[in-house]
Amino acid sequence: MDNVRPNWTYVVALVGTLGTACAEDPGVEDADDAGDTGDNGDPGGDPNRPTPHAPMPPDREEPNLSGEEAARLVTTGIEAFSDMNAAGVIQLVEELATEFSDQCPPPLEEEPEFEADSFVRWIVPEPCTTPSGLTISGDGSVRRSADESPEETLSSVILIGESTRFEHSDGRWIELNGSISINTVTGSEEVNAIELEGTFVGDPTSRQATPLLRPDVQASGEMSTRNGESLSLTGGITSPALAPAISIDFNAVGIQPALCQSEPSGVVSMRDANGYWHELRFTDPPALGEHEIDDPFAEGDCDGCGQLSVDGQMSGSVCLASGALEGLLSD
């Protein structure tokens, strides 16, 4: 994401290091299978198209999402994903971890084989309770590290939870079954990358810190920004904030004002309350296994409009409101 063209390959490599670091945590299984956005169904089919979150009844009602609503939901969905505040979940877990005792969780049999500025680990097959009233169960860890060079500083934090539940006598509780990875690069450029996978739920008070802990909200995927000038998002979100849609999926969605100010690249798909997918395709995403497209607008289709299909049937062109993307990079 330089001043002319974001280097998405760099960001993908950056996010990839997070998954590698997660896998190195001793005793913690890979969280890739911990969950997915909503209740996605059949994993087969065209990888560039979303799959229904549940089987559709034969007598379902007609689609109930208009083209204008689909266009508006493009920015609504990006904003909702950006507002998840996954860092808030990590902060709440670290606050609870300050109440760990010598015997709860049980001491680790082996020390980690990697370097970290801070590392908190719990392996609790049977629930235990600390003297302060914190009951712990499940496996997980929080790892923070920083790597400095003359050119840049890479800071990362990784949270992994497998069937983890923290429940405090004061009423606070959090359940974790997934992973959160956050990387920040500072130096000549600034890159922020976040990766979410799985489910996270908390008590009403904890939910005030981050909507990601709400039981009716789930987000999964990768988002990155560079220098506050471009954004890349692949993943999905389910949230009441998306009404009248239920869920939104993002396939190689990018906001790159240096290339096009009036529309994003990629495909945004919305699922309405009756189970229909409304797919708004601005540019074709890269094929499965291929690298990012250098300039998705090379053919000159930066007109602010995308092709809408409903339940696989073409429905025509739908255009975003003028200036719809403004402000998405300033938060």
C-alpha cells in the first residue's frame, strides 16, 4: 500500500507470520478450525461465491433487499468490521490474567521455546478457581512481542483460546474459542493488520468494551491498512448493525483512492433475512491461489458501480452514493 499502489503481497506475508507464530505456541492447537462467520454451510462450490449460512426452505419468501440497500451496506459492512475492536478482547483477557495464582492455572511443565516480551499461558483441563474468585477452564495464551530494526518496528500480539472460559465471582465472564492476531509495523510506513477466527462471547459489561463479545455478532477474516491511505478486507461479519441484511461477506475488497475514489475493488455479498445472497461485484477478485491483482481498475471501470446478482441471477448495475467511501480510511 504505497502512495500509488498498495503492496498487498507484503500485508499477506505479514498476516501469515501471525498464523505461524500461533502454531508455535506449545500445547495450543491451530485455531483455523475454531469457527467461521455465521454458520456457513457447504464449503464446496465456487470459492469466489459465498455459500448459504443454512439450507433454504423451498417455500421461502422473495428477496427483501433492494439494490439501494445493497449499495449502502457496502460501507456499513466495512465500518462494522472495523469497529469490532478485537484489541479490546485481548485487553480484557490480560486484565483477568493478572489474577492468576501459583496453582490456578497449574504451572506449565515446559517453558516456551520462543522469545516474547510477555507471555501468559493456561492449560486447565479441569476448572480451577483463584483466591480472588476467578474460575478458569480450557487452553490458551496471550503473547506479545516486538522486533526492531533500523528501518522499522514490528509489534504483534496473539490471543488463542480453545474452549476457554474465564468466570469471575463479580459477574464478569468471557468465553474464547478462536484466535486474534494483531500486527503493527511502524517506520517509514505504517501497516496495521488484524486477523480474526472463531467465536468470542462475554458478559454484558464486557460487551461494552467491544461488540465482538456480543452473542449475536461474529466476525472472521483479515483486514489491513497502510499509511491510512488504503484498506484490504477478506472475510465476513454477522451483526444486527447490518440490518436489513443478516451477514456480509467480503472477497478481496480493497479501498485504494489512488486507483479509484468512487468504488472499492472486489466483491461484497449480503445475505438477507429470507436467506438470499445479494452479490455486488465491482471487480473480479484473483482466482483461488493467485496473487493480488496489481490494478483491478486497469480496464477503466472505475465508475462507482457494480454488477448485482440475487440468488445467482443477474439483476443489473447498482451504484454507490457519491463520496460513499470517504471517511473509511480516517478512523
